[in-house]
Amino acid sequence: MKTLRYAKRLIGFESTSHLSNRLISKYLQMKLTKHGFIVEKLEYRDPNRVRKVNLIAKKGSGQGGLAYFAHTDTVPADDWFSRKYGPYEPAISRERLYGRGSCDMKGSIACMMTAAQRFSWDDFKEPLYLVFTSDEEVGFHGARFVVEESRTYREMVEGQTRGVVGEPTGLDVIHAHKGLCLITVKSHGKAAHSSTCLGKNSNLAMIPFLSEMKKIHDEIENDAVWQNSMFDPPTLSWNIVIDEPNTAANITSPETTCRIYTRPMTGIDITPLLERTREAAEANGLDIEIYNAHSEMNTAVENAFLQETLKLVHRNGPRTVSYGTDGGVFAELENLIVYGPGNIAQAHTRDEWISIEQLTLGAEMYTKMIEQWCCG
């Protein structure tokens, strides 16, 4: 099974977001070129000076057609469930393929690569685009770079190419998802033995700030103003994470970091919440940075491409998801859905897997899409 072989090969590349995705991109570029794609390669350095690669490939002439979007980076796999097989050593058991990225989203890439290779250049009446980005898991930075720098992407926008983001949806059609906003707040102190008065505990200034964050959390959980019933759950979420390097109880903490992750939704302005957070930080002498990526996606249910896709893949209607994708960055494309094999519940887990059945069906469905919008 070609799709399974592809998926196993892709899992074998460790492409965690803090590492370079150069090797997996080199492999994909080689395969794309071999099968007749013209590839635009865009590179950049992330804030840690790590080399990142985006690939924007095209097969066929003209404009329009179909575009498939995927990311090659994965989340870390520090707590992998198996001692026999590591996270980058693909393993098959009980009709499942295990490995980091198997579900999110190297299995999906394998499905599309298999489908794309079933067609020659002469089959295409409209083009097929394949876009592989970096850093999706840490803020959609690769997708943003593509939007800013890619000539091929500009061509897609001009021709209003139909777009499919291949994230795991269980092969249901998704028309809307939430975005993201990350708030980082730091409190600075001075380490010293706690029996002396020489130190300064960084946690003390953080406590009143956290009290205000708890109020915001409770407010958005209970006030319908901050909720959208089209999503499950309907809330923005206000996930609070505390990081502190100090592990000894008899040392005053030198630094405390609070990270807040919230998920904006279409139609809800979170600016007042961000202003309250900034005011609370400044009032307590804390440093604050807000990465407000938003990146929510919302394609109208009555969109013609969406309705055609529902018929093609035999689904009664679209649904929404609460996670984010690169799709929110590609908002200039008016005809955009999320559709891919695998279940999001299996993504980012210590035993990440995708079923062999989903890989088979994914390749079949992507083949039908190419036939419909590139060859029909």
C-alpha cells in the first residue's frame, strides 16, 4: 500500500517544531519534482535561528483548480508510550499506524501524495497545488511566510483556487474553526536563601495578577457574550499555565512565567479581555507579550465549493472544530475547508496513531477531489 509506505517514511523524519524541517522537506521536494510538480521553495530562520522550509508546488497549467495545505512540523514526543518502538520508528498494530505525526498530519500528507501521483500532467484541465508549511504547531509562522512571500500563493488568490486543509477531521467536512492568542507574562525576582531577607520572590507579584485572570476565566465560561454556540465547547477558553524553574522550597523564586492560551472566534472581539490583562500585568510590575494570531476560519455553509464537497464525500452537512489550522492564515481564499483522515483525539498523544482504514479512505477521497476540480 503506497499510502502506508509514504506515511511510515514521513514519520521517520523527526520534525518537531523546535528543530529544522529541512530533511523532510528535501524528501517531499524530491518526490514532487519526480512526479511533475514545479516547486517553489521558501526558507526562513525562526527566532532561534533554526532553518525552516516551506514548499509550494504546482502541477498543471492555468489558475483555479485545487490546493491542498499541510504542515510538516510536529509536537514533541518526550513521553512516548513504547520502549520497543520510538516515536519516529513507525509501528503497525491492530490495524493502526503508530508514530509522532501519524495523525497530525503526516498520514494526511501521505494520502495526498498518493492521490496526486495517480495523475499525469496531461490529465489536468486546472492545476493542483500542494503546500507544505513549517511551524504550524507554534503559531502558523510558515503559513504566514507563504502568504507574504510566495508567488504561487498569489496566483492561487488571483484565481480563487479551492482549498483543502488536510488536518485530521475523521473525513468530515469542516467549515469553521477557532483561532489562537498567546499571552506571556513574566515576574522577576531574586534568588536567595529563604531564611534571609536578601531575596525577592517573583511569585508575590504574580498572585494578584492570577486573581484577575481567574475572574476573566470564570466570566468567559459563564457569560454568553464571550461564547459562540456553533462550537463545542462554545467558549474562548482561557487556559492558564504557570512555569517556575525553582524546585527548592527554601529558595526565593527568581522568575515566574504565566502563559495564557485563548481561542478567538468569529464575531467576538477579545480586545477588552486583552486590555484588562495588560492593565493587570502593568499594575503589578509584570512584563507582558501578546501574540494575537487570531487565525480563525469561517466559510459560509452555503458556499458552493463546500456544498459540492459534501456531495462528493457523501456527508449530510459540515461541522466545526475548536482547534486551529493554517486555514485561518489563508483567509484570502474564499473557498476553503478543512478535511483530512484521522481523529484529532489521537493527535498530540503519547501513543499517536491513525487507522489504516482512514489512510486508505483518505487517499481515495483526495483522488476524487483531484478528479472533480482539476481533471473534470
